[in-house]
Amino acid sequence: MMKKWIVLLFLMFFSVQLHAAIEIYQFEKAEHEQLYKQMIDELRCLVCQNQNLSASNAGLARDLRQQTYEMVTSGQSHQQIVDYMTQRYGDFVLYRPPVKSSTALLWFGPFILLLIGLTVLIVTLKKRKQLTEESLTDEQHSQMKHLLDDGEK
Amino acid sequence: MKNSLPLILFFLLVILLGVGLTLDPREVPSPYIGKAAPSFNLPKLYASTESISSEDMKGKVWLLNVWASWCRACRAEHQVINRLVKNHQIEIIGLNYKDGSDQAKQWLEELGNPYVSVAVDSDGRTGIDWGVYGVPETFVVDKQGIIRYKNIGPVYQRDIKETILPLIVQLQQEAS
């Protein structure tokens, strides 16, 4: 019984990896095939926005895969295909947007947040250390002892 | 003061998320606004041996309305387009996107044909050239052939009144 569950669990992990691309394309050159696979992983499907072209089964994704295939096999470079797509759909079509002023927050925002977090952490730790390091003077000690002794009487 | 910091952060987050709610992630801004409309040369729906090209529209303010008979939102939008053409002197080219010509003709017969011409984009290539990703879409092109506005999704009467008509009037006054 347990074994069955383990197998099922195992299979569930696999299903996530399956891609929806169903067309079969023939490539004469290995580098073309590699570029094609790279392109459809990097380009976003505009219809189902959280999927790339390789994972999407939308009509537009199929057309754009076909377009990519034709461009790759006609010998166009990675940059040429990226230019073709961004000319039509903007930077949004790229899963890895270019670094420029309009995308600066997207690229560097997480690091800014990390810096803020680190600063807060360090300041807090320093404050805490100061609190524990502060100790009483001898005079305060005897005063405290006096008070405690008083209370016991 | 010390205790108000979390509250301030909370309200900043509320504002940030609140603004996020008003944005539509499905609206991808077109990189074509302010740029020359991609040219096309496509067969006409009602005269498949003749073709219509974007060159034919030079010197006029015109609209390109992307539609298909399989598109549900287009059906609702079509009445708005019909009314626009009926009430104003506007030339609209219909781009019949990845459709069958029989279905397209039947659809126009049923709902009316507001287009000066219907271009048939059976394989969707022209659609890709224009950056179409969701039908219906509508483009406003000026006299110089520059795309000035793109409406993603169905055009509503409010869009016509508030955005499209004022823009057309303004563009028609510009020199060609």
C-alpha cells in the first residue's frame, strides 16, 4: 500500500515537467534545435501570461512557435528573433527583460529590499547587544542588594 | 514614534497593493504606439482575388478592427462598431483573424457589415505583425500611417465617447 503511494507521489512530480508543445518539428542542424528550444523557453505566451511558449497550448503560442521555428531554421540568430518579438509585443514577451531604466526597479528592487532588511537586522542586533552588555556599577549593586534584603524582612 | 513604524509600513503596503488592484495585467502596452503601422497585403473577404493593403489607406484616419467569428467578445463589440460607423464618417478595415471565410461571411450577414473592407488573415501572420494577442483588438491609425492608439479587448461605447472619437476628430484635423 505504502509503495503505491510512493509511486503515485513520484509520478506527480513528473507530470509537472511535461510540456504542452505538441507539434513535431524536424531540424537539420543540432544547433538550430537547441536555439529553438532555448527561444520557446525564454519567450512568454501573451495569452496565458505565466507560461512560456513551450508550455502553452494557446493558438497564439502555437503560431509563435511556428514563427520561431521558421526563423531558427532560416538561420536567424537569438538576437534577431528577440528583436522580432519585442518589436511586436514589447519587452513583456521576454521572460528575461533587458536591463534599462524602465526595468531597473524590477532588476534591482530585490537587492534594495535585501539591503534594507540587512540594515534593520544589524541595527536591531546592535541594540540588543548594547542592552545585555550594560551592567550595574558597584554602587548600584549594593543598593540593589540592600533593597532585596529589605524586602525579605 | 517607535511603535508607529509598523503602522506606516502597513499603510504603505495597503496603498501599493491597492494601486496594483486597479491595474490590468492583461493589458500589455503596445510598442507600436507612435510608430508606423506594419504594412500588410491581404485578400479581401468578398473578393478573394483582390487584395487590400495598408498603403491604400494613406492620407486617411482609419481604424483596424481585429475580429473573428469564433470570438465571443467580438459579437458584443460589433454593435458598438456598427453604431460608430453609422453615426460618424469613419473608415474601418476589419481584419478577419484566423477564421473561415464562410463563417466570417455568415457572421457579417447576421450582425451587419460596418467595414469598408475585410482583410482575410487566415494564418494569423498579419495579426502577429501587428502584435495582436487577444481578439478583439482595435487600432487607430493616422493620416501618415502611424498607430496612435490601441484598444485591447472589446471596444465599449464609453471608449468610443471618451477616447476614440475625440482622438479621431483630433487626427482628422492634422495635416496629411
